[in-house]
Amino acid sequence: MQTSTLAPLKRLLSVVGFLLMIFVLSPTESRAQTWLVSTDPYVKLGVMDKFGQLGTYTAKFVVTNQTSGKEYTLVKEVEKGQNGVDVVFPSPATDADYFKTDAGEAAKSQPGRYVWQCMVGGKKVVGGKFDIPNVANDVTVVEKGR
């Protein structure tokens, strides 16, 4: 007779276990996913002594904002054997070397037209123009299914 009284109890426990499992595994309240976005346009500028004739030299990069007239400079030492160097405009003010005005104002990524040049030994060796575009960010809210 003990077997007959345990059978309903086992069945009840398995049904309760099944219902508990369904409850635990069922999806909870859905929430929208949150995203952060950032867009930073920048330009990479470089100079190189193609045949390595100079040895060690100082490269002074000068970038001028055509709208504001502000001039930003960055001086880099190029070691013998390195031949060249690349820089990023605008560079973060947290870098050891960054583009800044004579007053120490760090360059910002502002839309507009710019001209640049690199001087070695007080003479312009390379230069050019570039535009920093307006950028916009779209954020899409992704809803989780219920």
C-alpha cells in the first residue's frame, strides 16, 4: 500500500517541478536596449625623408582652420633610421604631444576646411588641404521580444 500513496505524491512533485521550471525559464519583462554612440572625424598627416638622408630631424606640423584662422602646431622629433612620422589631427589633449595654438588651446574636431604644412629646418617640405565633415549619429531603440 505504500507504493500507491507515494505514486500520487511523486506525480504531484513532478507537476510542481515542471511548473516551477516553466516559471523560471519564462522571459521576464522586456526592456529596450540602451546604446552610447560617438563619432570623431580626424585626419592622419605624415612626412617621410624617403631616402633617409637627413638622419635625425624635427618635423613641425601646422594646421590652419580656414574659418576661424586659428593655427595649431605639433612638433615631432624623427630619429635617425625612422625616416618619417604620422600624426593625427586633432590629437587628444591627453596625449603627450598634441595639436595646440600658441596659447595652448587644444585643437577640436570642428567641421570645416583646413590647410596644413610640415616644415623641416624652417622650410615647407609638404602640405595640403582637407575638410572635416559634419557628422551626425542615429540611435535605434531595439525592443526585446516578450
